[in-house]
Amino acid sequence: MAMEVTQILLNAQSIDGNVRKHAEDSIKQFQEQNLPSFLLSLSGELANDDKPVESRKLAGLILKNALDAKEQHRKFELVQSWVTLDNAVKAQIKTCLLQTLSSAVSDARSTASQVIAKIAGIELPQKQWPELIVSLLSNIHQQAANVRQATLETLGYLCEEVSPNVVDQDQVNKILTAVVQGMNASEGNNDVRLAATRALYNALGFAQANFSNDMERDYIMRVVCEATLSPELKIRQAAFECLVSISSTYYEKLAHYIQDIFNITAKAVREDEEPVALQAIEFWSSICDEEIDILEDYGGDFTGDSDIPCFYFIKQALPALVPMLLETLLKQEEDQDQDEGAWNIAMAGGTCLGLVARTVGDDIVPLVMPFIEENITKPEWRQREAATYAFGSILEGPSPDKLTPIVNVALTFMLAALTKDPNNHVKDTTAWTLGRIFEFLHGSTIDSPIITQANCQQIITVLLQSMKDVPNVAEKACGALYFLAQGFEEGGPSSTLTPFFQEIVQALLTVTHREDASESRLRTAAYETLNEVVRCSTDETASMVLHLVPIIMMELHKTLEGQKLSSDEREKQSELQGLLCGCLQVIIQKLGSSEPTKYLFMQYADQIMELYLRVFACRSATVHEEAMLAIGALAYATGPDFAKYMPEFYKYLEMGLQNFEEYQVCAVTVGVVGDICRALEDQILPYCDGIMTQLLKNLSSNQLHRSVKPPIFSCFGDIALAIGENFEKYLIYAMPMLQSAAELSAHTSGADDDLVDYTNSLRNGILEAYSGIFQGFKNSPKTQLLIPFALHILQFLDSIYMEKDMDDVVMKTAVGVLGDLADTLGSNAGTLIQQSLSSKDFLDECLSSDDHLIKESAEWAKLAINRAISV
């Protein structure tokens, strides 16, 4: 087999499908039958300079994929199979890989770099392969540029694969020294310099100690800034990428360099090629992100010495930064509105301007207004579009008081431009800007309304007219109407939009039938806007919403007319079904929220359910998700009557719960189980064994994305509430699961923000489960079954109270559980609560909370505890 490896690797890249398939099967078979010799022959192929480049590259790629995978569980399996390989085999593979770094063929070197880093990612944390970094560092002093280049590339990948705490500081210093030396202008070879600059980008996370040392930091910053001036485009781009990363990782260390960086970035934005200029703008966007976060977190008052202070770099740079960004807005591309993924200097500049506005608020307005006034009426379209884009970009950040007077003047002008401007770019940006006006300056929280009875008619006429324009303009007009409707959401019994409801709905339905509705996401935008218009409608238009039901049902029915579809058409069909199910969901929620309309809607329930089941039968995952959500809404609206659909629907529910691959679908399905529990109450009993079995299986699987686990725990609570004491038989399975998850989630010290957020959602799920179980058993003779669990739950509450990192949601649920314990177990819980370490402090803290929901929950819990104690 090893003899033919070269030929098989070449065949696997053949244009002939059969040859390719046969080769791929042979490779797979070889891998499964004899992993050690498979990996050895691949590494041998990669290291052999006499072999063709194509076979070497693929050998390296397969080797890399034998060590790593996207799915966590697959990755775990691959790592295990590497770990258990014979040490001699591993040593031989590593020797081949290190040898390949001095190959003359750059593709082979680059692939070897990646594989070495993957192995390092497995072995260095286990304190294995200690000689790797030493041997890489010894390569740096070689004469041959290709070896230095490959070694720096390897060090870069290595820093990407392993976490900083795995490499000791002494080695970090040596790696950084090697990398920064390679970046130096004195390095004659551009390939080496580029590899070094890219390696620094990955190594920055390791440089905490070095950035805290003034001399070392000055040296690193000097070398990075010099590299931004290299004659080689890719090196300049990589150097600016390092600056962007430094701006977020080491924001608090930048004060000393910020003036120089401004000069470098300004020059690059004005004179350099686009890939470099984009990174130079990104530097300032990144600084904005940092300052917005700091100012949001601390509201400007700094307490404690660990928090990063705000240096107000943006505020200081404003007079020079804003003119630089405004210039970029004039560098539009002719066709940027048609291209979904377009990104260019003008778009980056406008995005950065928007972030600057959010960072400094009112201060930006006087700096931008003269540019707008000067350009908004110019004959050249680029100037009109840039002025409009500048205006739209600064609408979030400054106060409504500052913006409203300007918007009142601008609105009439914008509406005229949207109908009359001869240029599509200008119309596209004008419609986007109107959307931003409605999003940020219109709604119940704004004191002086910009939309009045007087101008509403004109606004709607213009937007509906604009929906007939070219797709990209029509899509933005839909977006503007979306925010217009949203602003009236809390509008009381009657809304300014009510008289136009019929006309708006008709116009949106017309858009969905346009021949070109699949361009620029137009159809999706029209349905999303229709949903928002329905969601924000009032009782006066309920009868019109009811008329929509058969219309949308008919549309959904049309997508089910069975013809053989290509995979591309099937994807489009599935997307349309998703939009229609989403639309029905909103309509059901609207009509189901008041008794009279709910009664009228019920005549359609059977037909709608039948349509949903047919959508499921098409078996496509995205539809699944939308149809599943829509069924949740239907269950909520139909209540106990939903029971009649369960025999047909149950198999799809089970399928959704089993869908590990698309974990969002699984999460949505878990939510729908909750909706059905609330609708059916104890009528769900016949299905509980199946549901509980699947949920318990999901929890114990390491293949399911962790984000689905908290909702599964909440779902235990929903089931227990629905079936009451019948939950008894699941206690022996559910309680240990809850207890071990509770122990995991109790302690988070030293965790990052993401983990703290996840831990809080996990705690909330666990507490909701306990709450549902205790409420479900209340007043049942079987409550004594729960007494053994009370102590553990109180200890859990103690430990999360002691950690001091609960968010408000968890706090409310936790104090509720304290009350549930007392309420259900009475005197059995009373003594335990009195003995617990922190119940009293926790309760007092909740009673004095500013959050009225926490306070309410705490007052109820206090009553329940007092009753339990006095028994």
C-alpha cells in the first residue's frame, strides 16, 4: 500500500469522478485498517523532495485532518487516537515533519508547519515534545531563508494552537525575540519578514509580560510601526493587522504611541492600497469598540485599580480623525450595493464613523454637519451619497435633543431624494438613512416625535413607492418601514399607522411576488417587515390580520406542490417555507393574544397544523426550525385542544430532539416541548417517557452543543409542572443530573465573560427545573419524596450566592426557588432554611433590589418562609 501512496494521492485529485472516488475509498480504508503505517506513509510523502507537489500537499492536509476536526466529539476521538499511538511511530512522524521545514517547495513547508502546530496543540499541554520549541528556535539562526521562513510560520501557527499558559515565560521571550528579529527592516528576505509579522499577530496573546515592560514594549511597537512602512504590500497589511490586535489586547498600554499611530494610519488611509488602508481604518474602529465597552461598563466612574480606565483617544483625535474618515466616504465602488459581501474603504470609513459617533456622542455632530451641507446637493453622485452616508452613520450615539432639530429639516429632503434622485447609490443610502432615523429617533422613549399625523402620509407614500424600485433600494425601503412600524409598537389602542395598514400589507405582499425578489434579500426583507407591521398592529386592524391567514396559508401550500427539485431549488423552497412559517407564527401570536380574535382564528387551526406537518415531511433542517417555532405558537394559542395533533406530530418532535448536528433546531424543539407542556398540562403524560428519555440522553451526550443544556433543564421544570406528582418516576434520573450540573456551575472564579454568561444560563436552567418540580408536587401526598434533595439545593444556593457573580435573571429564579422549597415542604424546609449559611443575607439583598421583579419574588419567598417556620 505504502508503495502506491503517491499514485493514490494524485488520483484523489483527478478530474474523473470514478478515479477520485476509488482513491478516496482506498485512503479511508488504509486509515481505518492501519493508522500507524497510514500516518507514517503520509509524513514520508510530505517530507520527500522527489515526490510531486500535489501529492505532498494532499498528504499533509490528510495528516492535519487526522489530528483535528470542527466537531468537538470528532476532534476528541482523533486526539485520543494520536495520544495512544506508539511513541516510536510518533517520533518518526515528527522527524519527517521537522525535516520538511527545510524543503525547497514552499507548499510542503507550509503544510508541515500546520501539522507540527496541531501536534504541539495536543502534546505541549501534556508536557510532551519539550524539545520542539528549542529545535525550532535553533533553525532561526540558519543561513537558508526558506528554513527561517518556515520556522517562523510554524511558531505563528503554534501560538495559535496552544494557550499562553502552556509555554513558560523564558521560551515566550525567546519566541518573541526570534519573531521580532525576523520582522526587522534589516531582514533582507521579504518572505521571512512576512512570516515573522504574521507570527507576531498570533503571538501577541503570549506577550502580556513583555508588554508590561516599557523597554520591550517600545521595541515591539517600533518594529511593528516600521513594518507598516515596508515596500511590500503584504507586510504592511500584516503589520497593521498586528496594530489592530494590539489596540484591543493592550489598549491600556497605547497612550505613549497613539500620536505616531495616528500619523501612520492617516497616511495609509489616504495613500496606501485598499487592503492596507482597510486595516488602518480598522485600528480606529477597534479603539472605538474598546472605549464604548469601557464607558458602558463603568459609566465613567472608575473604582478599584484593576479596571482599565478610558483614555479618551477618540475624543482627543476627533478634529483630525473625522475629516480623514469623511474623505474615505468619497471612495465608493460603482456596484457595491448589488454585492452582498462588498467591503471597501468607503464602507469601512462609514462604519468607523458610526463607531466614533457612539463613542463621543454629541461632539461629532458639528464636525460632520459642514461636510453634509456642502455635499448633499452636489451634481456628482459620489458627493451626494457620501453626505447621506455620513448623516446616516452618526444617528446612533448623539442625544435625540441634538439630532431631532437636524432630522426634522433633513426628513423632507431625504424623502424627496428617495423619489427623485437619478442615482441608485444615493437612493439606496437614503433609504438606509431613513431606516436609521426611524430606528434611533422614533418611538415611545423619544420626547419630541419626528413622525406626526402631518408627515406620516408622505413618509408612507414615499416608502411604498420606493418598494417598486430596483431590488437593493426596495430592500432598504422595507427596512425603513420595519423600523417605522417598530417605533409605534407601544402605541396604545390606536397607532398612527392604523389608517395605512391595509395599503402597507398589500404593498409588502406585492413585493414578495416580484420576479426579482430573490435579489438583495428583498423577499426576506418584505416578510420580516410584514411580520413587524403585524406584530405592532392594534385591535382596530385585527380583522385585516385575520384575512392574512388564508393568504399566507395559500402561499405555504404552493411551496408543497410536489415537483422534483434540484438541490438549489430545494434550498430556495425551504427558505421560502421558513419565511412563511415565521409569518404565520407572528399572526398566530397576534390573534391568539385576545379572546375574540382567537376564537375566530381557531377555524384555521386544523388546516395550519396539516400544512406544518407537510412542511416537516419535506425534511429540511431550516424549515424544521421555523415550522417548529410556529407550532410552539400554535400550541400556546390552541391550549388543551392541541392534544389532538400530538399523535401525528410526536415523531417530528422526537426528530428535532435528536438533531445534534444542527443544535439550534434541537434547542428550538426543547423550547416547543415547554410550550406544549403549558398547553396540554397532564394530557402530555402519554408522551413523557419518550421525551424524558431523549432529554436525558441529550444531557449525557458530549456531542451536543453546550448551549442546549440549560434549556433542557428548564424543560424538566415545564414537564414536572404539567404532570405534577406523576414526575415521581423521573426523579431518580433527573435529580442526580441536576445535582452534578449544579456542582459544576457553582464555582466560576477566574472564568472569562463568555463562561460566566454560560454558567449563569446553566444555573438558571437548573433552578427553573427545581422550581417546576417543587411547584408540581405541591399539595401532593408525595411531597416527602423531595425532602432528601432540599439540603443539596440550599447548599447550591449558598455557593452561588458566595460566588457573587449571579446576574439578575438567576437572582430572581434563585430567590423563587427558596420560596418554592418553603412553600412545598413547609416545616420540613423551614428548619433547613434557618440553618443555611446565606439564605437570610440573600433574601435581604433581594428584598432591597432595584429590580422590581427580584423584589416581588423575594417578598413572596419571605411570606412562604415565614409560614414554613411558624408551622
